[in-house]
Amino acid sequence: VQLQASGGGLVQAGGSLRLSCAASRSTFVANAMAWYRQAPGKQRELVAAINSGGSTNYVDSVKGRFTISRDNAKNTVSLQMNNLKPEDTAVYYCQSITFGYWGQGTLVTVSS
């Protein structure tokens, strides 16, 4: 397994979750990585990305609430999600943009 996502779960609206993506190789995390999500009946969308230089970008709907970060020592990329909303409910996937690998997905459910 190249990328292993974890941290999903059930949370009430306004709550927080932290997703982690553990990479089997340090080169993955050191390069461009992203988190995507796919809600039921919808297309997969890019949520957040971080490049090798540490620059980040976010979809408008999560700006100010989500933070993507990397920990090179632990070979992980994380997505801190605060003030969660029911519309954030989805399966979240991490991706190595540079190498094209996907994690298996972790389900986030936000109840109202």
C-alpha cells in the first residue's frame, strides 16, 4: 500500500476531525500531495493541495476551516478540518499528485 488514509468518522456539525495520509515513501510526502472528496452522487472534487515548497490551496467551500499540512519525519500529510458542516460529508481520499497514487479513502459523516 502506497498511501493509507485514516481519521474519518462521525461528528456533529461544528466539530473537528483530523485526517492523516501515511505514505510508504518519503518522496511522496515531500512532493505535491492533495486531499479530494466524493460525496454520494457527486463527482470527486479537490479539497486541498500542498506542493513541494509548502504552498497550499483550497476549494472555496473549505477556506478558513480546513488546513493541509505535511510531516516529513512521519511521512504523513494531514487535513485538519474544523467547523465541519453536513455538506462536508464525503469519502476523503489522499493523492500523491506527483506520482499519481491514491489512498483508499476514509469516510467523514457530519450530522446536523
